[in-house]
Amino acid sequence: MSSYSEETIKEFAEAYEKWILRQDDLMTNYMTRAYRSEKASEYARHGLSRRLQSLRHSIDRTFRVIPPEAKRPPSRNQLMDATAFIHSFLVSAYGGLDNLARIWCLEADVKNEKGKPVSDGRIGLGPKNTIVRESLSTELQDYLRSADPWFEYLQNYRHAVAHRIPVYIPPKTLSDEDAKEWRRIEEEIVGALKARSFDEYDALFSTQKALGRFQPVMMHSFGERARPVWLHGQMLCDFSTVIEIGENLLKELDGLDS
């Protein structure tokens, strides 16, 4: 049985088709734009555009390896393939936002409190990037502020992948009852190993392995209060949010020329 309803699977397909068209338009607009700064042009044509393509490819591959409509759990190799694509996706989403912020800072000649260019560590569009945000229109500042929880999620997952604990797709998820049973069997497995009762160990391990069911969720550390997220819907949400922020920033850039 699929983890999603037929209606949700249909919504995924329709949403992706819509955002692919907007992604194509966004890439075209950024790549064909006349920039004041050569560096901004490079960030647009070789940074942002590549990352947008990487986001799309990662979604395509993940949805193919673990289809939303799948009725059987994926193999270990399929889980590892999807995990690798999700790692790339998270880095590309975060990097795409960074590219957008850098393009804006160069084109709008954004300065810090001392009248100097904003340092690399302070360039971004997230809640802590106050200098960059305050250089934008009130409308876009309000939009970005409304997306603060999403920025927090993306930064948490991207930083975990890059610096701490990589993303993990559990082969099974356990209900409270299954989790209790899993722990009970785990104690018996330890006892069987101590007694060198390997036939009992094999039987217990098989019973434990059968507990739970696969659900297409991802998370990183179990000890950092990371919240599991449904990977298909989250990838589409991240894809659309990066595109929408790019569209809004493009209007800001157009405003510089008026």
C-alpha cells in the first residue's frame, strides 16, 4: 500500500509540472539579463542556473528511485541512491539562495555599517542576514520574514549534511507499540549472543526486522531534535520556495533599472 493517497500523488505531479515551467522561465530571465557586475553575471549563469538544474535532477531521480505511488519498500541500494540525491538537493537549495543574495548585493551595491561591501559570512537571505534583508523592499522583507520557519529548516538540514550528521531515510518507522516490542526483542538478542545461541539470535533478529513499515521520510541526527519530514512533499516545497524567492528578487533587480 502506498504511503500517500491517490489525490496526494496527483497533487505532487501537478505541482511539479507547474514549478518546472516557472523554473525554466526563471533560468532564462537570470541567464539573459544584462548585469552591471561581471561577478553577478557569473553567479547567475554558472551558479544559480546550475543549482536550479541540480534541484530538478535530484527531484527527478529521487521520485524515480522511491516513487510516491510505490507499494513495496525500497531496497537498501535504492535508499542509498535517494539519500545521495537528497544530499545534493539540500546543498543546491541552500547554495541557490546564496547565489541570489550575492547577485543582489553586487547589483544593488549593498554596503555594511561601515560603508564597505558586505562580507561573505553575512551574505544571505535568511533571518540573520539583516543587512541584506534591510536593503530589499518592504514587500520582499515581509515575504522573507513569513518564510523564516522554512529558512530555519533548510539551514538545519543543510548544515547537518555539510558539517554534522548526514540525512538518513529509515528503512522502517516504528509505532509506539512496535518500538516497545523492538526494545524487548533487542534485550533478548543481547542475551542470545551472550549465551552463544545463534539459532535463537537469527530467529529473534528476523522477528525484529519484520516490525514497522516503510514511510518515505528523512531526518538527520536522532539527538539534535531533528524532526522527520516527508521527503517527496518537502522536496517540492523547497523547489517551489527557491523559485518563488528568485522570482521576487528578479523584480527587485528590475526595480534598480527603473
